[in-house]
Amino acid sequence: MSDSTPQAPIVLREDTDGVAILSFNRPDRNNSWSVPMELEYYRLLRECADDPAVRVIVVTGAGRSFCPGMDTSALADQVADPTLTTEPHKRAPITTPRSIRKPIIAAINGACAGIGLIAAMNCDIRFLSSKAKVTCAFSQRGIMAEHGLAFTLPREIGTSRALDLLFSSRIVMGQEALDLGLVDRVYEPEELMPRTLEYARGLAANSSPVAMGVIKQQVYEALETTHEEARTMAIRWWYDTLRNHHDFKEGVTSYLEKRPPAFAPWDPATSTVPAPLPED
């Protein structure tokens, strides 16, 4: 079975008002995960990262599903022949979206399970359809918590809640997913994309790309550092990147003049490691 045709890319890209919408697009397989889809998703993320016209990225699924997990045909093949493998140790890490220094919002429009849930958890913010079903699924397939979910999930929702979902593989929806902290907003299906795009366009219009890029890097790095290291890193970013940046002046000036800001596009050459603190 072919994973794509010239008329139907396996991940779609649509741009609007500074927002790139990436949609998983395997309708014959309900957007189930495949290695080719993964490769195209990461390629498009990197493309968006380097595109100055893109300030925010939204990830969703075409049709009724977000991503219900790994393609069952690939799983069945591996059960039939244990020598087959998707070589996860050789693939780009599923944390790749966290390295993209632009906000990434998951609009979970339908079934979201297994590696599909992991993909959503590696987006920065998650909005959920009230009808979408979310599950880990791993314990009911006889496998481990894949791709670092044992790290991500407890940090998002707490250890015992994470173990509940991982042990039971039970389905959660709507308000419970919100209460657990799996997602940040829940909308009725017809409202999901309009409200997601409203939020994304608000970021694109009103928030500085360089500030958002630095903040995203700060937050993910701070998960594995101390409070003092995070405090010091903020000062380093100030001296190295932000105090002389156009967006600092524009942010203050536009606020004082009571007008919308005109922030500069994200510069892919922005430093990833700010200079050490000045000695004097």
C-alpha cells in the first residue's frame, strides 16, 4: 500500500495569517502513524522553523482522527516476524517538536492513542475536541511506555495519574482530560479549529517571535535544571539576545503608544546558547 500520492501528501501544510497548519493525512488508515508520515511531519516542522512568514504552528488530523497510534499493519507484521523493526533507535526523536523554537499547538480533533498521544504531548499546547478519545494503549498491547512518555506524562499530570493511564490504558475524553492536565482547552468539534486558529493568530499578531522562541527553549531546558540555573539563564538571554533586539524596543513603544506591535520575524540564526554573564 502506498503511503502517499502526488495528489495527497501524507502531511498537509496550509498557511494563514502567520500560522502554519500541519495535518496528518492518511485517510485510508485514519491517520495512523507510519515512518514515512513521521519523516514528512518532521521535515515540515523544520521547514516552518526556517520560514520567516510562520510564527505559530498548529498540528491536527485531516478528517475524523488525529492519530490513533502506530499503523496496525506494521504492528501485525512485527508480531508475525520478530526480525522486522521500525528502527526507533535510528529515527529522529519524537521530541523533535520541542526543538522547534516556535509555538506548536495540537488541535486534537479525534482518536488520539499510543504514539499519536506521544506526538500530541510533544506539542507545546493541546486543544481537544469534546468528542475525541484519548488513550495510552501500551499496556493493552504488551509494550512499554514508548518514546519517553514515562518522562513526559508524569511531569504533565503527576506520577499516580500517569500510572493510572499507563497501567489501565483507559479512554479519557473532554472534561476529564482537561481536569487531568492532559490538555489545555476543550471545545465542541465544530469549534475546535476556529478557536485554535483564533488563539494561534493572536500569538502571531501580538507576541514577539524572538521572545516566544527564547521562552520555549528556556522552559524545556529548565525542566532539567535548578531554579537558580533557570534564573541565571534568563539574565544571559537578556544580555546576549534580547536587550538590543528590535522587539524589546517595539514591545515597549507599541504598548506606550497603545497600538498593535510590529514585531520582527523569527531569525533562524538566533543563538541557541547565550553568552556567559558579563564579568563586571
